[in-house]
Amino acid sequence: MIRSGVRRFVAMVVTATSLIAVQGSMGGRNHQEAAAQAADPRPNFVLFVLDDGRRELLRYMPNVRRHLIRKGIEFTNGYVVNPVCCPSRASILTGQYSHTTGVYTNRRPDGGFEAFRDGSTIATWLQADGYRTALIGKYLNQYGRDAYVPPGWDRWFATYRNGGYFDYSAVSDGDAMHFGRDRGDYGTTVLASEAVSFIHDTAASAPLFLYLTPHAPHEPATPQRRDRDRFAGIPAWRPFSYDERDVSDKPGHMQDEPTLDAGDRAEIDAFRIRQIQAVQSVDRMVGQVVRALRDTERLDNTLLVFTSDNGMLWGEHRLFGKSEIYEEAVGVPFVVRYDPMVEEPRRADELVLNIDLAPTLAELAGVEPDEVEGTSMLPILRNPGARWRRAFLIEHLGKNENSTPTFCAIHTARYVLVRFATGEEELYDLVRDPSQMDNRTGRAGYGAIGKDLRADLHRLCDPEPPGFSF
């Protein structure tokens, strides 16, 4: 049910809109005032989702900082509940864990587009209540075998193949398209144009939901041509955990990881720079979308979210990729701007998750969602001191014997305990060891902590991922 506070908020907006209309009639209405009077008072939603974008990329995105961070809340503890692209995107759309969506991986039989039940998502909930909805960009891994358009979307422009940078395909409202290698075909530029058109083409009488999902900075992380020479001279990324020397306290699959050689280091360094270059076009997209919202008089009543489907390891713990329990993989940028509720910009340390997005939008819109496992973030948007979650579950399904084993993990503000299907465990104290170098499992002083976390994990990890048991 919609909370009373949201009802009061919507009522206040309706009253304010009526008052504006009365004032406008006193001096003669122009076209813009008439449009404002006809505007639906319900909030609009714009959700930006990077592909494999880690938190550190925010420092290289001036438009995100200017238009979102300096106008909203930067959550320093934003996380995904499965550090893999397709499962995370399914969770964003439904507010559910992988054990509920059934999407554990990027491919069949345990994941990918074909495993996703698309009949009930934030798009269907909002569209049924009069919102005009659009997905522009990446949908789910393995999408594109035909020109299918899922339910709930009024505008559908889904791109796929070749990373979505050059020489890629798209489905535009059921029509198949292909883009080549010309300057104007660059994927993020095309998506930005589509997004701006959607905003301008949506009548003021309909609130909008724009789900904008560029492929950047996923590998191959191809930057726009104008950005190819930028950032080449920045210092190499060498945090404390880079190419971790002693992994004898870690589980077997980590002990099997070789140290990085010169070729590995060069490859990771080059990829990091390409990721930074690739998000420059995304940053410009953010500026264009904000400008379109302002030009259509929607910005003051739009909730904007900037996040990613998972993070990315840049050589920490000898690793290059994701699908791990380490902070670089499960942590994501998480920024929220909503002017009617967030009066002053701030940084916040609440544990916020990708499964919180759908219930947040649903409550603010006043619609009743189907079963969700996330929590609406409205209390902590309104009040920095509101009570909030203390722990959450992360789950992962290993794809084969050479990948990270299947695991369930519990994450609190201070501790991370992960149990693998092999029976091995890792326990990290993020206050004393933020780089996750020292596995505290079985260590003196952590026995009671480990026991309590284990009990909580047993409760949270239900149902268990396929092939996993305590």
C-alpha cells in the first residue's frame, strides 16, 4: 500500500500545481503555463545503469557530479545482490533476488534473457497506472534472437551485439535495425538521442519512466572517437590489494590464481583507461537528459538514479573481472537526485541495493508492486536518521569448474562472510581490513562474530542456489 507520507506529498504537489494555474490566469496564460497546468503531478523517473561500472568512475564524470551528486545523495555503500550483469538487471526490474527471478547467470539454463519471466516488472506496474515507459539501451544478456518487445514498454529501443559501440544491432518497437561504424553510429550517442526524443515526445499529461542502460563501460570499452586520447597519462591503479602476494588464507579457487605478469598488468591498465574514456559519452548523455527534463519542465519533479549492474576488479587480489565477493565487484556507484525530498546534497552510508530501486519507484508513484524483496528507499531519502537494514544477502551461481564457485554471503556495514559450495569460507572485517586481505575465519576474536553471521546467513540464503548447501 502507498504510505500516508507519499499521499500527503502527492496532495501537496497537486495543490501547488493548482495554485500555479490560478496565478497564471491572473496575468494571462502563455503556452508553457497551459502545459504546466495540464501536467500530471506524479513524479517522473530516470534510471541510468552502467554496464560493469565501478564506483571510482564517478570521479571522472563531471556532469554526474554537477547534476546528480551535488543535487542529491551519493550512497557510499551501494551494492548488487549478484555481481553478474543479467541477474543484476533482472533484480533491478523486479526488486527480487536471483533465487526468486530464477536468473542466476548470463546464459541458459540458469540465466539470460530466456530465463527471465517478464510479465511483472517496474515497467508493467507503472504502465498500468498511466506512465509512459521506455527502455533505451541494453536489456538482458542473450536478447536479440528476434524482434521481441516485452510487456510494459511504450518505447522499446534495445541494443545488442559487439558491445553496443559500433557495428551493433537494435530492436526499435519491434523493428530490427543495424548500425555501422560511422561517427554517428556510436552506441552511447545514439542512445542519448533516443532518450532526449522520448522525453520531448512524452506529453505533459503523462508521467514518464526512462530506463537508460548504455553498454559502456563493458569490455571492449570502446570510447567515442573524441575521447580516445584522454586520460592516457593518469597514474596506474595500484591499491593495497593489487596483485595480492599472499593468498594462502583464501579458498582454493583464489590460491589457483597466478600472480599478474607484465602482460596482465598492461592489459588491465589499458582496459581501465578505456573504461574511463568510455564513460565520457555516458557523462555527456546525463547532461543531455537533465537538460531535456529542464526544457520540458519536468526536472523539479523527477527522481534520477545513477548506478551500475555490478562493479569490476582492476587487478585487486590478482583478479580482472567480477563475479566475486570482493568490494570492487559487488559495490557500485549509487546516486539519487529527487529535489522534492532531498533539500541538501549529502553523502550517506546506508546499505542500499539494486533490489531497492523497483519498490522505491513503485511507492513514490503510488502503485502496488508484486512481490518484492527490496525495500523502498523513501524513508532514508526523507530522513538521514531513519532506521534501515543492517545486513543483506549476496548470492552467486558458479558457471563451471573454472569459475568462482557457487556461494552465499552476508554483508553488513562492517563484516562480510561468504560460504562457498566447496564448504570454504571467507570472513572480512571491513573496518580493520577494507582491502579484504586478511581472511578472519577461525581467527582469535572472531569466533562469536562468525557464529552469529553464519546463523544469519543460513536464514537469509533460503532457498539456496542450485548445488549449494550448508
